[in-house]
Amino acid sequence: MRGRADWLIRWFSLLLAGLLFSLTLSTDALAPMPYLIINQGLFLTVVAFLLLPAADSISHLLVNTSAAVTAQIILSQLSIAGAVPLTLLFQICVIILCLSLFLWSLTQLLTTVSNGKLQARKPILISAVFITSAPCWLGPLVDIYQPGVTATNAIISITPLTHFSVAASYDYLRTEWFYQNTPFGSLPFVYPDLVSTTAAYLLLVLVLQTLRWQLIRQNKFTRLNLNF
């Protein structure tokens, strides 16, 4: 009973945080709708990753993964920041689902590797934020070294900000702020498509879960041998 109450409290906290964030979006008259959806999708993914209990089983993984998607769908029906087109909402939810699966799977793997001794969620979240902001902090290096098209595409493709922007059909690197403060907008590049991005996420999740399953199996085999 206590466990269920904990889940409900955390779900309510997630929805409340999303609602408060949506209220701040409605006051931003300068940002276009796709950019607001990107911000909300990233925010809900991070909040769900922080607030929800550790996912120590497949069922918990699925619940945690779907949490931000559910919150996004609920909040999109409130029309706080304007009506969200169904196509964009679906695509954003796909990226939320994929990114959440990846973050939780990575957390599960690191926790398994450390036998539960490592609090993996905070370093993973910090790393995710660091990678998400890559177009900003990599700007000076790109100015200096002038990478080719392949290297530029690779840099742009690794950040979740790009993945959400692709889902929202929004060319964020050529918007005014990014164009003035980062060099990417003036370089030739191609965004990854939604299908390849989704496939890459799911492949990474499959690899992480396979490694975790093998570690769990190996640990059980080792303990069984020790008992004999």
C-alpha cells in the first residue's frame, strides 16, 4: 500500500511540475509553438527521470518510460500553451519514449554493474544535460577547427535537442538565437530523420538491456557455484 502511495505521489508531482512549466510557456509570446513543445518534452523527460522510483524490473521500466509521455498527452489537452497538432504531439511522444527508455536502461545497467552501490541517476542526468547543450559549448571548437559535413552532422545528431527538434519539425539551429551564438547555422548540415533516430535509440536500448541481462545471469551463476 505504501509503495502505491509513493507512486501516486510521484506521478502527481510529475503532473504538477509539468503544469507549472506549461503555465510559464503560455507567457512566452516570442517563441513559436514547436519550440515550446520541444522545451516541454525535454522538461517532462528530465522530471520523470528525477522523480519516479528506480526501475528495477521490466514492468517498472515500462511505467517509468511511459510517465512523461502520459504527462505530455494530458497537458497537451489543457490548451495552456496553445493547441498542439496531433502529428507533432505523436512525434514528440515517440522521442520522449525513446529518450526515457535509453536513460532508464542506462541507469539499470550501471546499477547492475555496481551491484546497487552506485547512485547512477544523477551522473547520467548531468551527462544528458551536457550532451543536450552540445550545440552551445561545442560552438567555439567548431569555429576553430571547421569540421567537415560528416563531423558536423555527427555532432548535431548526438544531442536530444536535435531529436526533439526533428520531431517538432523545427530548424532550431537556424533560428535567430542559435544562428547568432553558434556557428552551426552557417554550416552545411543535414538533420537526422525521425525514423533513423528512433531506430538508433531502440538499438541502444536493446544493447543495454542485453548487457544487463547477461550480467544478471552471470551473477546468478556465480552465486550458484559459490553455494556449492
